[in-house]
Amino acid sequence: MIWPELDTRLVMGGQSENLRDLPVELETGVELETDEVPDALVSEFSSLTTPYCWVITEDPVAGYDGASPSAVGKSGPGQAVAGDVTEALTAGRFFRLVDGTGRELAIGRLYDPSGDNELAPLDDFGRRDLCALNIEFRTEGAWQAA
């Protein structure tokens, strides 16, 4: 969806004021910086039908020759729809599932607006299907354990 440019000027009493310069105040009376989104409103900006969504994008164990079944395309949670997977692919954080020695078992993307479900790919899929023990996220060019 393409959003039209909004006029950010507020005209009050014949004077024009830029809305971007005004403080944002919620019903709670808490003043926020304009680029800050309260946790209670995070879900308002997400098009997910589930609280989170993850999708596997690479399977280094199966490789690319088709000799072994690949985990690529697996997603969760089970009730996630195609739009959720698209959201994960476009806005999600990169993660990888690893075994006890740090060997890469799968790479994917997780979209978790609340930040409460970062272990979901491991819990939903990795432990059971890949015998993964840990999940790591890509941060500043390096993999970091969750």
C-alpha cells in the first residue's frame, strides 16, 4: 500500500506549527519521543495474524542437490498464513539454528514485533526436527546467541 504524503502542519489560531515538533502524548499521559512506539501499540503496526512468524530460508545440512529433504520453506507457528510468512521474509531478523558444537543446521528470518518469541523457531521446529540446541541472531555482522 502506498501512503500519500501527509501535511504535517497544524494551524491553530492562524499560526502554523509543524506536527513533527510537537510531543506525542498518549491517553496515559506519558510523553514520548516521536520515533518511539509503545509496546502496547506494536501490534497495531504489524499485519501478522499470529504474534510472530518465522521461515527457514537456507538448509546447509540438506544442501542444494536435492539428495536430502530440505527444511527451506518451513514456517511457523502452524496457523501462520502466507501474509505472515511474507512479513517475516521482508521485516524479520536473521537467525540460525545450531547444534551443540555450533554447526549451522538452518538459517531463517523471524518477525516478532513484541520481542517475546525469539526462541520460537528453536521451540517450534529446531529442537524436534533438527536436534538443534541453540538459536543465534545476526547482529552487527556476527552471530550472537539469544
